[in-house]
Amino acid sequence: MIASQSSPQARFWTRFWRLPALTVARFTLRSYIKSGWILLDIVLIWLFYATFFLEFGGDISYFFATATMCMSGLTLLSTIIIMRRAMQARIYLPLARLSARSAYVQGIILATSVLRVPQLLLMLLLGGGYHTHVPVFGIQSATIGSILAGLLGQLLIVVIIAALTTVLSTPIATRRIQIGFLLWLIAILYPNTNPIFAPFFTLLKTPLLPLIACYNLSVMGIGWYELFMLLLAIGYIIGLAMLADFWLSRRDLILF
């Protein structure tokens, strides 16, 4: 009787575990780890800690501001490596077997996103190990609430970067799309001093508001505005995944 009751649950979890997107994510992560590239991530995290936190633990604002910048760069690098490994001629056969290419793109984005979690926790563990003036935890002025809020904001930022890097990769985005994104990036980084064009450049920076809110989450906490921005950030991730699926579905395999 017990076996018959647990059997449907076991079949459900088996089907869930074997979903195309989860299968692609598992094999992508396994390939990334077996290739040894994961060691580069660990070494870079240690170098970030040794450079920015070994001699100065800092407060909660300093830690998450610095760690977010470092982890964003690491996310960009590791996602490029994963995409270069995942988008090769050997994907012709698995793509042909899938009912839709969305499972492959979603699996890659899921793999790059899951990889961020242990990396963020490792950085937090290293940063918290500095305790010259703090008896237990090395991040000054840190509370459980501020740490959880900071981790949530940091995770959303790096996942957005991973999804955006995936979308802008060569097999998915066209050269015109890549050039257009670079022009937008140059425009928002351009030091605006002309009052005539100030509203235009300010408008171009509007998509960054959710990222800025996530960046300041450890200090500002979660209010109604921050909650709305968090929902927008989650919408960014879903929208980027859908956009990658749409663009990849329009590309011929020969273009890979």
C-alpha cells in the first residue's frame, strides 16, 4: 500500500529530473566541472578575496558593493566559456532530438545561474572569515536580514548578466544586435555634460534601475520600491530567456 502511494511521487520526480531543460543544465554543469574550468572560478574568487578583503574586512556596504563587481566579472567570464563549449558542432544531434530549441537555451541559462549560488556563498564565507574587530563574523554592521537581502540582490544581478551574456552570444544574437548593445553600453557610460542631451542619456539609463536597486539592497533593505524593482529584475531574466529562445529558433544550424 505504501509502495503504491509513493510510486506516483517517484515517477513525478523522475519525470521532473529528466525534463529537457534540467537535463541540458545537468550535462552542461558536469562538462564544465570535468573540464577543470571550475578551478579557475575558485582561484579567481580567492584572488578577489585576497585583493579586496584580506587586509580590510569592511562593512556590509563595502562587502556587497565590491563582491558584486567582482562576481559580475567572474559571471561574464564563466558564461562566455560555457557558451563557447556548449555552442559547438556537437550540439547538432541533441538539438535535432529536442522538440524545441528553447530547452537547450533554458538549460544553459539555468546551468550558468545555478553555478552562481556556490560562488556567492564561497565569497561570503571568505569575506565573513575576516574578524579582526568583530568576534564572530567579519563583515561589520552585518545582520541576517542585510546579508540575505544583499545575497538576493547580488544573485539577481549575476543571473541577469549570465542570461544577457547567453543572449548576446554569437550563435544566438546577430552581429547587428551585438553592435547595437555595445552602442547602448557606450551611451550609458558616456560622461554627459551637455544639458541639451541630458534627458536623452538619462532615458537610456532607465533599464539599469532594477540593477541599481539590487546593488543597494543590502543597505536599503526591501521596501515597496525595492520589491517592485526585484520583480522587474526577475522579469528581465524571464524575458531574456524567452528572447534567446526566439532568436535561436530563427537561426539555421548551419550558422553555428
